[in-house]
Amino acid sequence: MKSAAIAAHLTYRSFFEVYHAKDQCHPTPVYKRSAHPPQKLLRALLHAGYPQFCFLTEFEHKLSDAEHEQRKAKGIAGKSALPATKTIMAATLGCERFSELHKQALTVDEHLGGTDLDQRLAHQASLLCAFMSTNSSALGLVTPPSLHDLCTDFIDMWQPTACTPDELTQTIHRALQAKAAGEFPDWFARHARPLELACWNEDLLLPKTVVYEALAMLKVADRESMTPAIWNTMAWHQMRENLGIAANRLANTEEFSKTIRAVKILELLWESGIIYAGLQVAQMYHHVLTPNRLSLERAGKVIDKVLVQYLTPPNFPQVFTTSESEAALFVTYNVVKIDTLRGSEDPNQILRLTQQIIEAAMHASGRGFKEFGVCAMSILTPWLPKLQNEGNEELFELREKISRYPKAEAYCELVAELSWRTAGQQRSC
């Protein structure tokens, strides 16, 4: 990817300059939403013909017939069976009847933080799984051994409590169908050029369908399904780069839904082997997403993995195409670790974070990024006259906090002493 051009917004200008998305997510009751009624989306998904979810489709069909027979016994049945989607939705959201849903004080998924959303979706998957397990036998069905995983995947696609369900998972399942039908060359011909034009001309709209179908192709295509005539061309590799550009355009809007879409794109690009996209994912969680979706913990986990990938041959150091993007890795790593250290009171964590900050800064300095050497020395030896009045006060404050933790302080003193010895030996040679 053309890192310097693509990531102008996501790359830090300095160690401590952070950009926050301005728009806020306001709570909206789930059942006051008008677009994408969840029960109608459920019906559409169950009848979309996705092979992975054929058991859920059969379950809904059998349940619909059973409910029709119950209504006939009561003399209230119509001519044909009604869909059982309302019953399934009620069970998924913890109610016995669909009419009880309005009593639940639920807000839409968009208002939740990332951890709370993960917990909500996991709970919905468990409720759906329990409902199907309880009723399958009476409907003459044998539940598959992987029912819980099946329900988890389905909830990820359905998102019953989202105001605007994200369509990436649906798109990936449609892509799998297109792959099986041999339609990927047509998909590529339909989307590659529009994506290229929209990415390099900001006056053009960036259609979500174009971006998501291109991304789904990237995830599930292989040489045979895409055909060698496309797979071996620069156009196929260019599409990956254009998806990265699309993600950054979406991130720069600072709009909730578009920044979430940007994260999804970057995560799949990272999964496909573009390590720089992982760096951008960490930046998104650190300072780009809207406040309720920022997560220092997630940013830390991502940047840890990215650094390991960067240091693992044969990636190092050819992962990045410019020195600016390589430097951005170390800036992001240290800023995330420094912010985590500032909020921690755990002596063991502070020792570990101190070690990570110093080691990364010294490694970056050894790679030719001298400002990281200043960063390390500002923590290790804040009293040196040459470090004063150089804008290092926040690093001095960091060392002041570290000094209150004996193990971390001892580490800094040891590294400082070793650094002095090494410098003295080099001067004497």
C-alpha cells in the first residue's frame, strides 16, 4: 500500500497529538427504529439460501407449521401458516412473546461500547441456541453439534438490535455463493474500476456495495475462483490497495457508521496479510473511532500483534514502503503503551509496559529513527541538561510515575547504567 499517501489522517503528527471523532452516539430504543425492522431482516436472511444456515431455515419452517396447527386448534388460524420469525426474535431477545419486546429497555447496538456489544451479541447467540435446542426435538429435528457456533455466526449477520445492521457478513455469504457459482470474474469486472475511480477522486461517491463486495472477494477468492487471468494481474493487487484507500476515506469522515466500516475493512486487509492495515486498526481503536467505541485495551492487543509480525522474518523490514509508515508503527506502539501505563496502578503491568516502551524506542532508534532515542533517554535519564526545554516534559512526568514502582524504577536505572557504559566504551575505542 502507498502508506504515506493513504494514511495521512491515521498517522500521528507527534507522540502526543491525538485526534478524536466529534460525533457522539445517542441512545435510541431498539423498537423505535423504522429502517431495517429486525423481524423482516430475519425472514430475508432465512430465505436467502445460505448453505451454512440451512438448519435455521428448516427450524423456522417447522416452527411456523407447528404454530399454525396450534392456531387451527384454537380456531384462529388463517389459510396459510405465518412465519415464525417473531417467535424466534422474541426468544433471541429474552422474551416469551413478540408483544413483550416493547417492555425491554434496550438501546440500539450503536450506542454500546465494544465490550458491551460483544457481550450482548454473545448473549443473544446463547438465547437463540437454547431456544432451538429446547424445541428441535418436538419439531422432529436433530440439532447439529455445532449449533452454538452456528447461532453465533447468524447473530453476527442478523444483528437484531442494531439500528442499521452492517452488511459485511451478509456480503461475505453472498460472495461464497458467487464463488460456488463461478461468478467472481463478473464481480471483479463490475467493481474493480468503480472502486479505483472512487478512491482516487473524492468528488465521487464510494458505494458501500462496491467496497464490501470487493472486500468479500478479497476474503474468500482464490486463484481458481478468480481465474489466473485476473489473479496474476496488477489489477487484483491494486484492488487491495484501493480498499485501503477506501477505508481511510471512511475513517476521515468521523461518522459513526463509516468509521466502523473502516475498521472492518482494515481488519480484513490485515487478515489478508497487509501488516500496515493492522497498524491502522490499532490507530482506529486508539483515537479515530467515536468515543464509545474507542478501546485502549483493543488497541494494545492489536499493536502487540503487529509489532510481532513486523519483527518476524521475512517481513522485517520490507513490511512498509516508506520510512514514515515504518516510523508510524513505533509511534503508535509507544503512544498506546504510554497511555496504558498512565492509567495503570498494577506494579507488574507498569514494569512490563516500561520495558516495552524502552525496548521499542531503542529498537526504532537503531533503525535510524533518532527521535525515539530521545524518547527513551527522556524516560531513562530525564535529568540530563540536553533533554531540558525540548518538549519532553510529558516523558519526564512518565518517569516520575515509574519511579513510584520499585521494579520498574530499578529497570530504568539498570538500562540507563548499561547505556552509559556502552557509550563510554564506544568513546574509548
